[in-house]
Amino acid sequence: MKVETVAEQLLFSTLRIETNTKVGTGFIIKHRWSEDKEGPFLVTNRHVVDDTTGARLTFTLKSADIETPLIGKTHTVTLSENAWKWTEHPSGQADIAALPLGPVVNHLTANNVNPFVKSLDTAFIPSQDILEDLDAVEEIQFVGYPSGIYDHVHNLPVSRKGTTATPPSVDYNGDPVFLIDASVFPGSSGSPVLLCNHGTHITRTGKPLGQNRLLLLGVLSEVMYRVEDGSLEFRQTPASITPVIRTREMLDLGLVYKSRTIVETIEQVLRDRSEL
């Protein structure tokens, strides 16, 4: 499989996060915090990895000398709580957690395991001015493992599409979130939500732009349900390994934490490591 387009690279920027009781999505993002320092981080929802003693990540492998994935060949690593610690968003409220991925990759390569990984970049996170230039309804896509579904043979995630349901420029109900109109299922927790335009696209004011556009809008966290009594509620969406019968109806509305919370969490990681 060739990995050349943005869509193809996105397939290798996510990792299935599996614990003893839950399955969720994590994605790799590169962040530069000084002129000469940058590194990869694994980002997911806090509720995917809290109250766990470890998490299992399965990487697709590559040849030692060729930057091409060996589709179907994988290696699983368990992140023990003592060895690699997750850091939550500094507010304690935003459902975001991050982990430095460089030490994990270095540990693997030191043991002659060569993971094939691609990453997003915090440079893809839009400023408020760029968000203000977006229309109220934009097509989005997200990549992950809904209901734990993925290509087991080739270790590939599932890509899905939807639209924004509230303007990404506005903090929904005053929180750093917005809503999307999409089929969101357990296991998609932690999926990156992206605006990805190939070729010409139209701005909010109708101006055509000829270049590709990739914006990381946020991290998918919750899905809205309608309960039997008619009330509405958001519920976090880790996939339980044990099936549970629930009398709730999904409304195909997902809650997304804005991408600025990603940077805020990564900066907390760096502060904890005295690197910022």
C-alpha cells in the first residue's frame, strides 16, 4: 500500500487504545515548543485511559530501511502506568489526555521493532481568525474505531464523515467544544475531527480557493442520547468490551473538544517535565 495522500497518512496517525475494559482511539500529533525542540504526542480522551493500570497500542511495522508500511505485520506494546504516564488537561474539566510518544517509539526501535507512524501537526490547528472564516456548516471527517470496528487483518481504522452542527468558532454553551452531526459510536472517543478539502473549495464568503486545506478542529468525546423519558443527555463514548443493553436512542450528535485544548494539554505535559 502506498501512503502518499493526506487521507492515506491519516490511517497511520491513529492508534487503537485498548484497556482491560474499554476500547478507544488515540492519534499522533507533532508539536514544536522551541526553535530546536519538537516531538510526537499521543492524544485521546481522558475517560478512555483513566482508572486503568495500562493501555495496549498496536503499531503497524515498517522495514528498517524503507519508509513503507508492512501491512498486516504489527506489534503491540503495553503502556504500564509507571513507565508512561498520561497527563490530563490542566483545567481538569476538558476530556483530553496526552502522552509523549517519543520514548515509546525509542523503546521499540531500541528493541529492533520499527513502527510505521504518521502524525498530524499542531500547525494544522486553526487560529480563531481562521475559525471565524469557516461557515456555520462545514463537512468534517474523523478517523477511529467505532464500536471497536477496524480491519483486524491489516490494522487499519475506519474513516467517517459528517458536518458541523454548531459553528466551530463558537464555544457551545460556553465550553471549549462544538457539536457535529455524524453517526458517533463507542470506540470513536479520542478520534481527531478534521476539515479536509482536496483541491478547490469555497470560503464562507463564496471565494474559491485552489489549494488543499487541512484543519484539525478537535477531538471527539461524547455522543448525545435521547432517553426513554424524553430527556437528552451527552454520554462519553468508550467501547465497553462487555456488551451492555441500554434503553437510549442515539441522536447522531457528537461533542468535540476544540483543538486548542490539545495544545494546552501538551503544554501541561512539557511543564510537568520542566521543558516549558
